[in-house]
Amino acid sequence: MQRKNLIGRWLSVLFSIIILVSSFSFPTVADNDSEETSANEEQTISNPVDGLLDPQPTNLPIVGADSYLIYDASSDTKLIGYQYDLMRAPAAITQIMTVLLSLEELELTDTITITKEMYETIPDDYVRIGFTEGETVTVEQCIYACLLKSANDACLALALKISGNESDFVEKMNQRAAELGCLATHFTNCYGLADSSHRTTCLDMAIILKEALRHPDFQEIATCSSFTIEPTNTYNDKRVLNNANRFVSTPATAYEYYIGGKTGYSSEASYTIIAGAEKDGRRLIGVLLGAGDAEKRYQTLIDLFEYCFTNYTATMIDAPEMNGTVQGTITQIEQALTGSSLSISKTDLRLLDCYSIQSSVANGGYSNEIDLSGMVIDPTAAEQVFVLPIDRRFSNNEAYRIGYLTITIINPDKVVEETVKTETVEKKSLKNKIVPIIVGTILFIFLCVAVFLLIKMTRKRKFLKNHRNPRIL
């Protein structure tokens, strides 16, 4: 009984110590002492036109297609179109994505050894170049076969060269499309095989072709009138590939501004076509999906290109041109700060590279404006950042957001105060971290000693008791 009472007293003492120490309060740093986050987050500069630049164009050429789009690649502007974001079957213009990935991941001189998997699953009525098992060809030859003859076996050969099997390559196609911002595209094969799930849009295909045209090899190959594949290890004759694209091969529909593209056809998709055109430094991309006539699609696209080159213009934004407007704004702000301790510490000008607009509107002239309406200066703040929109206003009172001017204003006196305050907070924070560690360490040591003494005393009492009361065997 005495032993139990002794242990109980020791445990009571230990618990009392723990409660006493845990009741100590330590100062903490208030949340409002932390660094403030600026309310003026950096603005993203994007195309100022939401949707089509011209939803109701006048005197537009007749377009015999289910969907179409003319896209200005220079300014990322959708000029004119109809159901351009509706998902439709693309047919063989799918091969643009396969060729793009090939240019990004392979060298033109890389070789491909043809296997049965590269041609045996292609339907008999789909175009082939006629590669045979065991034949060795180059990536360059396959790309020429794709873009000049729409050869599906050459396209499948490229896909399997990159990924080993078509399903993995298709996953790569969809991933790359998503990276480019193609939000309504879902490929199920690499060459345009008819499939109810194989879909894209005019806008997405325009974005894909825009990326492909960044490669000089794509433009050179797509606009080539003819290419010869020399005899290979299994094929003894030359293969002469004449460009089947009528922008290149047919005088009646030849287009001098054509810089590359692709055509397609299937019973499900009807006739499809995508092409890039460059004139006077402007690059347009045209897409027709579900066209009703093989030959008319070429002339339709030419007419649409010429219509857009004439009726719309892309204007480069010259930063030095903005100097007067920017300096005038800075002077206006400095005058407002006169008599205070506030001053401008930093300025940053960010502008669009270019924008597209109707030629008739552009010809009327414009003025540049910096919007100060949202600028409310706090005289007590150490630092404040203002992101001021820059608009270009035209004679018809239409305004385009073309950039932002960022102004940073500081109060030197407040900056010193904030610096001292920050240092004090850091010291408090350090103290708040160290004190609990020290107290905790001391408490832990004390508890260990107490437990050790308790165990030692318990063993001693047990020893004495056993010696006073020896057991009788």
C-alpha cells in the first residue's frame, strides 16, 4: 500500500509540473504583420478581340462548307468564320499534327525500317506510298509522302517511329494539341481514319498549322512541286511524288501566296482543306471543314484569303510611338504627388506585338489613351503598384486594349518604418521559435530524470522489502 501511495505522489508531482509549464503563454506574431500582397496583380496581354473580328462581313464570297475560318496568325485573331469552334471530322488534314510532331522529335535524316504494323491496318481504299516490310526509308521521305501524296502508310511509319505503337502516339498528339491551346480536339488515329470520336475544329486546326509553319522544313516540303524517293534496299525503282495540292500543281487554282497546308477527304468528313498564305508580311490561315466540292474548296479559300487581305489589316505596335503618351501620364502623376513624400520608383510598359482591325476603321486614324480612373493613391502606404490599361481608340470610338503601364509609387519614410518593423517582427519570430524549444527541452530532461529516480526508488523499495521478508521454500 505504501509503495502505491509513493508512486501516486510522484505521478501527481509530474502531472502538476506538466500542467504548470503548458500554461505558459508565449507572444505570437499577428497575421496582419505579415507581408501584404499587392491587389494589383499583373495583367495578361491578350488579343483584344473576343470571338470573330467581323461577325457580319459584307460582300463575302460564297463559302460551300459546313464550317470555315480565316485566322490571322500574326495577331492571333479570328477574322471571319462560321461554326469554327464546332467539332467535325478532319480526314487527312490530321496528318499536319503527325508531321509537326515528327519535325519536333526526329531528324530528317533519321531512318525508319518498315514493319507490317505500319501499313497492314490501313483500309484498302486509303492512299499508300507502297512501302514494304523491311524497307529502310528516311523521316524526310515519309514527310514528303504525307504532305505531297497524303500517304497514310508513311504517316503511320512516322507515328510508330516516334512512339512504338499508334495508341501511344495518339496520346502524344492529344497532349501536344492541348499544349497549343486546342481545347476541342480529340484524335483517335494519326492519319485521319474515319472514326466517330476523331474530331477537331477549324480554330484548333488553324492553331496546329500555325505551329507547323514555324518550321521552315514544313513550308519547303509542303510547297514543293515534286520529290523523288530514290531506290531503297527492297524497292529498285524511283518513286516520283508530284504534289497533289492544287495550290501548287494546277495553274487554274495556283496561289502565289500559299506557304503550306493539307487537304483531306472521307465519306464522313466530305472535303477538307487547310492552308497558310503570306502577303506583305501578314500570315493568314484558312480552314474549310465539310466542303461540298473538291476543286471549289481551293478557289473558295483563295477568295477568302484575298477578301481578308483587302478588308482587314494587321498593325504592329511601335513602343517608341507610345513615349509621348507614357511620359505625359508619368508627368501627370508626378504633379499629383507634389508636396508629399511619395515618388515614382519604377515604371514598366508592356504592349501587344500587333493587332488586327478592319481596314476602313484603321484608315480613320486613332489616339492612344492610358486609363487613370482606377488609380487611387494611399499616402500612408510604403509601396503601391498600379497597373494602368492602355487603349487605342479609333475614329468610330471603338477602343482596343493594347497593353499596360505599371507604375510603382513608394514613400521613403514609410519604407524605413516598414524595414524597422520587419526586423522587429523577424526578431520576435525568432524568439517565439527558440523559447518553446528551450522550455520543451528542459521539460523533457526533467521528466527523464524524474522517471529515472522513480524507477530507482521503486526498485530499492522492492529490494528492501524482499530482504525483510525472505521467501520460505
